[in-house]
Amino acid sequence: MVKFLKIPIHSFCCIILLCALILSCSVARAQNQRRLNGLVLDSLKQAVPGADVYLIADKDTLNTITDNNGKFSFAGFGASRISLLIMSVGFRPYNKSFSYKTDQFVMVLDPISLVPESKLLNEVVISNKDLPIRIKKDTIEYNASFYQTAENDRVEDLLRLLPGVEIDAAGNVTTMGKPLLKLRVNGEDFFTSSVKDFMNQLPANVIDKLQIINDYGDEANFTGIKNGEPQKMLNLVTKEGQNKGTFGNIASSGGTNDRYGLALNGNLWQDSKQVGVNASSNNTNNEAGINTTATTGISYRDKLANGLTASAGYSYAYNKNLSRQLNFIETINPRGGTIFNRSESASNAEDNNHNINFNVQSIASKSYFQASLTGSMSNRNRDGNVLSSQTGLIFQDLNSNNSANSEVPNINGNFVWARSMEKPGRSMSAGIDLTSGINQVNEDLRNQITNYNIDNDLSPEILSVNRLVETENRTNSMTADFRYSEPIGASQDSAIKKNIDFSYFFSLNNTRNSFNTRAFDDQGNVNLVDSLSSLYSSSFILQRFAVSYRYQSARLNYSLGITAQPSQLTGQYRGNETRINHTELNLSPIINLSYNISDWENLSFVYTGSNTAPDFYQLQPVPNISNLQNVVIGNPNLKSSFTHSGNLTYQHTNAINGSTFQLGLAASVLRDQVVSNVVLTQDTLKSLETRFENANGAYSLGSMYSFAVPFAKNKFNAELRGTFDYNNSISFAEYLLNKNRSIAFSQSLRLKMNLRRLTMGAAASYNYNSNRYSIALLKLRNVETWQFNLNSRAFFGKGFSAILDFSKRINSGYALYVSNPLLINTSIEKTLFKNKQATLALHAYDLLNQGNNLTRIITDNSITDSKFNQITRYFLVSFNYRLQNFGKKK
């Protein structure tokens, strides 16, 4: 070969030696080259894509950007000491130096969390004006500085100013019709993680941003695989240096009608370390009935090691409810008439609830795991009396005295593990969840029924039916899932990511229900009634196989795929040796799309398909006589139902005037829905009997919107909100299909004024509900409600403030007589002490004593109007002292 190339032998040897020298130098150089891998997250532990990352090694500066999973990588430098600079719009710059060990060539950094920047850099800001809302993928971020609050306002007061957010009288928070279920602060779990518990404890002036997040869970945030319908979570981002402190509250109140309240809570917060204790007792809850409550609890959370956090908590709650209720029920029957039921009931119920939980969580750059154990024990004692009169197709009176005791222990454990592989974008995760619970109920039912025969002059027929009913329902369930994601067609440095996701889900639910009914004989002995007793067991197995294609970029994210869901429902009951077995296979698409049109505009769509097994009482094939005027009998041949649902949301913020627009559209279709079949029996009870069937044809359409416009430098705000829902629900009456077409419409206009010494809000709303049944030509009442509200708060003198709240409601269409109440509440407050953390107040509630509680419930072929007793007019003197010291504030 050397001869063929005509190269002298000595020259060829020189070439060989030169190549060997170059190769050895290259190997030596390669051995001296170092590599750096890192991950950039925000305060929510979510990836920050597109961040600029600079690596300074000696005199060289390397630059890259984070990919869509927040990851970055450098290679080919030899310096043992480097500096890292990371910059991203909306975050403070990150700058830190690192050193390699002598024999270290690869360094994997712990996740780097960027701190939100309250003011954006001039070079990326169109104007100096702060924007009220910014949209970031699954998050709507509100700028707290845009909303003016008073000195002692809480986060609750700040939330009330946000467009699209509502807080009801019980303190429950909803946004666009969905509840805010979870609270985090700076992306970390916060004490009990309850929005309701802490929104009136944290001061508003320490908050920089409020983020409402579509949360798919920590596992999904780590792997990037997001399936199903997300929950709403609130994350509070504090101002710089305000992520630690002590805060709490001491409050006492007393007033007329024996009203009182006592509360004590204290919390130590040092970033990851959180210790909280609380205790309270009051009887000022104005929900249905007269309530006396007492609660206590303790919680602890701390970081055990880098990335490893543990928490534990215990809580106890006691509630006593004295209720007086008036019901009017209209039940349509295809036999040519309507059954009218008017009942008055009184009950006395006491509840005791214990809850305990333990949790361990670890988040590292490549792995994640979470393990938790929770347990609960609930006990309830209830005594009640019902006087019920039925007219129309049935003329019957019922006098029922009953008592019941129930115990419900429950335990749950779960474990989740996730791993991110060496290949960028490749990940897998697995989880298992185990639950076991028992529901034991003992009832003493004493009933007297009087049947009237209007066709003749015969004396009324009087029946006495006394029963002891014992129910024990044992439920054991297990769910397990496995997910794997494989990246395709993109380099690790690309801002665009493409993945194929595979997932498998398994669910097993076993139920064993023992239902025993005993009756008294003439000698007073108690004997088992076989026809009213049963032992029923059922098992529901659901599997879900899914494959989808996932695309991620800076603005567009979507998943498209298909799901196969085989299910099996089996059951067996005493007296029938034939085992019931129903198997089904449902196919449904996977659609999850989020498109950030800009930083101020987002469009998203989520489709979900889900199986639902019948409840045990719907399967149990023996009469349940807890209510003798409506006996319930299950159907063991029921199949599971399947629901197709889709939700479309659109959100827009005007960067110039700060106006916001939010729109939500929802639709659902149910297949094999479990519905009731109400029939009129001809036995001695002459009562209604509810059975269950599978049926198709139910669907619903819904929409909601919010449009808010601030003006005069946000001192004034106008908001227009509305909803429209159309439901086509189905049921059976006398084995005939009944369709109920209902329309619900609401519209409200809200005006807010927020000045330094005066705040005021006014609102007018209109609600309309209409129902039409297909089985009877009956002119049903349409319920219409007008609501007018005016509230104001004025500050005057040294530490004085006055609050006035007017509410006028105009009702029409209810079956029960109801007034059109005018509610007037007022209070005068005085801040005390030099730090103004104490408040002494005099409150007056419902000065005209016109409060009432009226509800309407539509179920199958019945309409129920209900009123409850309440104490709404009383006067209260309260003292409140807030303990708080955040950051460097003394």
C-alpha cells in the first residue's frame, strides 16, 4: 500500500508518529474538558424556558438558553472555577460561582430557583406602568401593587379586588366558577395548604404577586405530562425579604342572642420551616340552622436536607347544629297529576372529626418522590322529627321520629416516584394509592303513617312502622399508574420539545355492604326482617391505556392522543348465587392545548373522558326505608357511566388601559348515566319508590365571562360578569323517559371605588332559572331573583373606620312564601396601640331582622324549595389583636 501511494517509508513513519501525537494531545485535551448541567425553575418549581445562561470560564464566555424543561448544558471548557449568570424577563438576575474538584469533569447543579422581579428591566418594558395581569402558560399572575389596599388589610381583602374572583359568605374562593382548592407561598406548600384558612391571616402588604394556577399535580410538573382536568391553586409571591416571620391572631367577641366567638392562632414561618397552632370556638356561623363550632390543630413542616421536606399535622373539629327546616316538594308523575309534599323537620346533630397526616417530599434535579399517610375518624349523632303531608295523587301524613349514630374511620397512603433520565426530555414516573374505610350507621326509625281515602268516607288508615336499621359499608381501593415519556426530533438546546408519552392507570374498588333491618313484634322483641336486609359486595376495575404526542414551545403547548379504558363491574348479593358481571371498553381522545398568544392573551382547551361506577346504594337490591314516603331500591344490573367533557377558556389583558376579559365555555355528554326511576306503589305504604336505570341522552352546555375595566389610576373599577347554562337531564317516572330542559342565566354589574379614606362597592345582579319536563304539561314556576348590594368603608379621625353594608333581594317563583329582605349590617372600628395591630369594634347585623335562607334544588322529576332557621339579627362587640413580624420589619 505504501508503495502504491509512492510515499517513502521514512516519511510514512513520520506521518504515523505525527497522527499519534495529535491523537494523544486530543485525548489529553478531551480529558481536561469539563461539562456543566443545570435546571432553572420559578417560585412554583416549574421550568423557566428561554432564560439566558452565561458561563464565564477564565477569559471565555459561553452562552446558551434553557430548553422548554428549564434545562441547560455547557461542555468544552477547561477552567476549574466558573461563574454563572442567568437572566430571564420577570426574574431577578442569578449570579454565582462554582468550583470543580481536581478529578471532577462533570458537575450537575441543584435546581436553581429564580426570584420574581417586582419591576421589569427597562429594556424589555414598553412603558413604565405596571400591568395588572400577566398570563404565563397555566398561570394568571396578578400584580398586587396595582390594587390599592388599606394598612391592615388581609390577603382576603386583596382577593376581593381581583377580576373574575369571588368570595362567598363562608369564605370559599372561586375563580371562573371553579374553587381555589390549594394554597402555596413562593411555590412551597404553606402550613395546611388551605386557601380559606390563611387568606384572612396573611397581611396584604407583604404580597408582590398573586398567581392562579391550573395545577395538574407535582408529578405532572416534574415530568411535564399533564392529563385530565386541572385544579385551581393560589400561589402567593411575597415581596423581597418577606418570606419569613411570625404571625397570628387573638380574637374574642360577645353579643346579643348569646352570640360569641373566641380564636387563637400562632404561626412561625422561616421560609421552609413552618410551625402553626390554632384553636377557636364560636356560634356566629349564619349558614343553615344554628351552629356551634370548636376547632383545634397543629402543623409542622421543615426541610430535613437539601431538597427533602417533611410535614405532619393534626386537627380536630366539633360542630353542633340545631336545624329547623321547611320543605315544599313538587314531584311530577305521568299518571296525570303532581304529588305535593310539605314537610317541617327539626334536628339536633353533633359531629366530631379527627384528622392526622404525614408527608415526605424530595425534589432533585433528576428525581422526585413523595410519600404521605393520612387518617381520619368521624362520628355523628343525630336526633330528628319530621311532620310531612302529601297531597295530589297521594293523600298521606307522616310523623317520623328517628335517631342515628355513625362512625367513619378512614386511612389513606400514597407514594409517587419520578425520574428524569440522562437523555434530555426522557422521564418516567410511577405511583400507588391505597385507601381503606368503614362507614357504620345505626338508625332507630319510628314512623306513623296516615292514609286518607278521598273517594269515600272511610276512616283514615293508620300504620305504625318502627325499625332498627344497621348499615356497614366497607370500602377498599387501590390505584396505580405508570408514565413514560420519550423525546423525539429535537436537540437538547432547542426551545421546542416533542415527546411521545405512554401511560397506564389501574384502579380497583371493592365494596362490601351489610344492610340489616329489624322490627319489633307484639311482645316487644326485635327480629331480623329478611326482605329488608341484604349482604351485597361489588368490585369495580378500571384500566386506562394512553398514548399521546406532546409538543412544547415558548408559547404553544399541546398533547394529542387516544385513551382506551376497559372496565369491569362485578357484584353479588345474598340470596342470589349468580354473579353479576359487566365489562365495557371506552375509547376517547386526549386533547390538552394551551396557546399564549402574547404575555397578555391565552387560549386553552382541555378534554377529559372518565368512567364512574354506581354507588353502593344504587346497586343494593333491597328497600331502604329511611324515608317511608320515598323508599329506595338499588339495581344490581347497573353499568358504569362514561362522561365526555370539554372546557375552553380565553383570557386577555389590555396592556394600555389594564382591562381584563375572561371567557369560559364547557360542554359534557353522559353515556349510560345512572338515573332514578320514581314509581307510585300500590302497597300498604302507598309511597313513592325510587329505583335506578342506565340511560343515554343527558348533556350540558355552560358559559361564563368576566370583563373588568379600571380607570382613574385604578381608583375606580367596573366589572361585568355573567353565566349561561343549559342542561338536558334525564330520569324515569313510572318507567317513562323524562327529560328536564333547564336554563340558568345570571348577569351582574359591579362598581368599585378605592380611595385613600373611602372605599365603596355597588353591585346589581339578576338570576333566572327555568325547568321544563317532557312527561307532563305543567306550568312550572320560573325562579327570578334580583340582588342589589352596596358596601362602604370610611376612615376618619385617628384610627376610626365605619363599615356599612346594604343588601336588597327580590324573589319570585318559589313555592314557599318568602319575603324580599333588606339586610343592613354596620360596624364601627377603632385601631389601638402604637403599632395599630389591635382593633376594637361594635357590629350590628341585620338591623331590620329580615334575613332568611331559601334554596331551590332540582333532582330528576322533583323540585324542592327549602327554608332554614337562622339568627341573623344580633349585636356583637369584638376585640382583635394581630401578631405579625415579617422580614426585617419590627
